[in-house]
Amino acid sequence: MQPHPGADQYVVAPRRPRRRSSAPLALLFALLTAIVGAAGVIRAANERTANVERIEGLDEILVAVDGPAVNYLLIGSDSREGSDPNAADFGGIGDTGAVQGRRSDTIMILRQEKDGNGAALMSIPRDLLVTIAGSGKQDRINSAYNNGADVLAATVTQEFGIPINHVVDIDFFGFKELVDAVGGTTICFEYVTRDLNSGLAQEPGCNLLDGVQALAYARSRHYEEFRDGDWRKDPTADLGRIGRQQAFISTIVNATLAKLQSDPFLASELIDAVSSSVRIDAGLDPIGAAGTLRKAFSTGLATYQLDVRGDDFNGKSILRLNDSSQPVLDYFRGIGPLPVVAVEE
């Protein structure tokens, strides 16, 4: 293989031992129902998930489910609270000195038909210019989360007209621990790939990523491939990252469902995975939601990206919506059909 500059700067993080830990409910929903067939298991699952932290202040924001679908606001926080200086990826994440408080590194809307006959995922770019709910100020949408999940949820509804029924919030550490809980996931790379900012470093081939490596992949906004003797950066930046995140979610859900069929003991471990890294709204019942989401994911997950354009605002690089995004938004608003631009994973 042709040598690539800077290769000695990267050390692929060692495989961490599998352990019981936290997991984002967005994915866990699709996994729990594989093992809740017996009343005793359901009781045990209810007892464990009862300890998940609930997000306060959402009562006036969330909308009661009244229609054929349920909308979940999925928030990936870049909080550094609890970061470990000895962790393999500490250099790429940092601590609260690098980023204070919480910002929404990833924002997605998961629409699930109440009868379980389909699910769709729409990503909202973090740099999209919006008016922040309650302030009247225009800023990037990821800044809304600085004031709480309730402000972000209210901003999504105010700006896009999308009713939010439930909220699921997970930080960096919960994401890593989910991946470790299911034994990692395989991602294929055509070229030597890196991201100097997130710590991503992969050789060509289909590689099993642990939690640290998967987070570096999912966070990558400066994605580079070594092609024809030179490093070539993905020019789509955050939009390219959105595509990789959506593909990653589909991959890990499908792989985990397959593992559950061959390894029934994994089910108990996944139930234990609901812990302090995940926060959900007070009205969300993880076990009750599991059945329809499991069915919905099994029939395929339609993924969408909003059509946006780059611009500047008050000295910041931002994104603005293009009119062609309206069919996608209308579907998530509940007033339009499933757009034909969907990509089935």
C-alpha cells in the first residue's frame, strides 16, 4: 500500500472490553422488543428503565400524540461533563475547558407510524440559521440547546412547524458505550481515512469499530481520504457527516437485530444499558414504544437530508433552507406524503 503522510501520528484506539452501560433510546427501542416476550422480562425491563433520567421543563413544549405518527426529537449532545483524561479519545474530545455546558452536536427527527408500518429519519444541520424560541434572536440551531432541551424542541416546532411528541438526549459518552454494549459495528472504508479533529484513523477495508472509533467516525466534519497520493477532504463538511451518521444508525440497528437472534444473552445486557448517559422526557415509556419501533425499523428506515445552501450571518458561516426542502418538512409536519427522495437503507 502506498505510504501516506502523517500515518505515524495515528494510533487506532484499542478495543475496549464489552460492558453494560448507557445507550441512546433511539436505537435501544429497536432492540428491546426482541426479548420482552415474557411477563417476567417485561417487569425486569420496566424496573431498569425506570431509573433513566427524565428531562424537566418539557410539559408546555411537547404535543400529545394525536394522529397516525409519533415524532421523536433525537439530540446528540457534545457535553464534556464527566470526560476522562485517560480515555483513548480525550485529545479529540477534550473537557469542559474546551466546550462548556451542552450544545447539540447532532439533531434528528425520527417519525414513526403509530402502527409500526414505517419509520423515517430527518437530520437538521447544526449550522442552520433559525430564530431561537423565546429569545427572538437568530443563530445556528445548535445554540438553542445551550438553554435546554425544551428550548431546542420549541425552536424546532416554531421554525419548521413539526410537532414534537418525545425527546431523547444522549451525550458523547453514552454513544460510545452503546456501540461497546453491542460489541462494535462494522464500517467499510475504500481508502485510508482520517479526521485530524475527531481522531478518526482507518485503513481500507471493512473494519470493526469500537465505541471510541465509532464516535470519531460519527463526529467527523473534516473527513479526508488518501487518494492518488494526496489527502482529499470531503467538501460537504457537516452535510457529509449527516449522511454518514444516518448510514451508521441503519448499520448498527440491523447488525444488532441480527446478533440478538443468535445471542439471546445480549438482550439482558442491552436492557441494562439504559442508564445515566441518556435523558428522556417524562411521558416516554421505553418498553411501550419498543414494539412499534422494532417493527418499523425491520421494514426499513427512510432517511432524509434537508436541501440547504451556505451563507454568512454576523460573521458566522451558516446554512439556509432551500425551498426544495418543503416536501420533506411537510411529511414530518404530518401534512404531506412520504417524499420520493427517500433513500431506503
